[in-house]
Amino acid sequence: MLLTILTITSFAVLVRIVANPLSNVFQKQLTQRAANPLFIMSATYGVLTLLGFFFWSHLRFSDLSAAFWQSMLFSSLFAMFGNVFLVRAMHIGDLSVLGPINAYKAVVGMLFSIFLLNEIPGWWGLTGVALIVAGSYVVLNDKRQRNGSAGLSSVGLFQRPEVRLRLAALVLSAVDGAFLKKAIILSTPTIAFFYWCVLGFAFTLVWILLSMRATWRDQINILFTHKTTYLALCAAVGVTQMASNIVLASMPVGYALALFQISALVSVLFGYQFFREQGILRKLIGAGIMVAGAVLITVLG
């Protein structure tokens, strides 16, 4: 039984590592075709919600606890903002840069554990933080963008709008993961996935009604024009989230987040393959350093 659980969890980790960067590819492709990031996420949530109703017999509503609904509300709210910020970042930044930045989730997790759980990191954990910071410098330090300046400070790396958006997204995502873990414990990965989609769709729909009254019709036209890419995105996001839920159900949040950072290497490769982004060798080296840092924090920190 234990071997079966480990096998399913390991497979879910591998699937998630590939599916998440692939969803980023589709998100970036859609934004390049004038799709609005908020509408992209709302359409994704909506399609996944419709698909979820086909499995209604495996779901339940009436006997779920108040703690479950509270956790799902917070999880869905943080996830919505995090995903919209992520897609906006993908629109203006390089996939091969923004993917590795996600390794900072391990740092965020460490900081939350200090203040919420009084877990003081050891030397290995601090070394992991240093590796993540160093790796991010390697990924972001593009000499061609210095414009003749003497150098690029570490603070300057985070003045780029796409990096700020990505950092905001990963913080929101890390908090989302904590609430989602609690919701999964109080239900099942499938039930949590369904209501994550339903609540995410409801929140984004309200946001669209408040902020996109003049443009939502144009976005629907774009959706039908690029329906194949939209469907591919929905499939990738659905697989990513379901795999994440399966992993969170049997693994601590910190361990899961660190394992997911291996996808940084895939993001760099996808950035080159789909968008011909430059400096791939440098970014691969930087991403590898950041992944090593995330592993140190999780395993030894």
C-alpha cells in the first residue's frame, strides 16, 4: 500500500514538473495574441468547472465542514490573484527567466515557518537561500540589458516589472498552497480541485464584471479564434492542479514546493524551444543553482 502511494505521488510530481511549464507556454502564447490575463484565467477556471460536473457523483457538498469552506475560500482567492499576476508576468517577460524565479517559493516557505511556526532555519537552510539568490542573479543578469552601466546590483534585478509580478505571484501561490493543503486534508484531492475551480471562476467573473465591461466581448472573440490554445491551456492547468493536489495530500507543503522547482529547468528549455529566448546556457546554470538551493532548504534546512 505504501509503495503504491509513493509511486502515485512520484508520478504526480513528474507530471506536474512538465505540465506547469507547458501551461505557462500556452498562457504566454495567448497574451501575445491580445488575450487579457484575467480573462485567460477566468476561461480556464470556467472550462475546468464544466468538466468537473461530469464527475459530480464523486463529489459532495452538504457534509463539508466550515473549516473546509474557509480554507477553500482563502485558497481560491490567493490562487486567483497569483495566477493573474503570473500570466501578466508571462506577457511581458521571458519564460526562461520567470520559471526559475519560482524557486523563491522555498525562501517564502522558510520565512513563513519562522514567524508562524517558530522554525529557525539551520546553516543548510541559509546556504539554500544564498544559492537561490545567487542562481537568480545568474538567470537575470543579462549583460545586453546593462546598456553600458558598470554593473547590475542585486536590488536592480528586482526592479523589472515582470520579476516583481512573478514574485508577487509566487508569494500568493505559497499561501494558497498552505490553505489548499488544509482543505485537502478535510476532504479529498478531487473535491478540493473542483471547488478550487468553481470559486476561482466565481472570483474572476466578478473581477471581469467590475473591470472589463468594455472589452469582454473582444476577449470572447479571441477565445473562439484561438480555442485550440485555450483548450490546451485548460488541460495543462487541470493536470497541473490535480497533480499538485495529489502530491499535497501525501507530502508536506515545503517538500512539495521544493520538488516542483525542478520545473525551472523545463521552463528554460521551453523558453528556448517555443519563443527562441536567448542566453539559455546561462539560464540553465542559474536554474540548476536555484533548484539545488531549494533542495537544500527542504532536505537539510
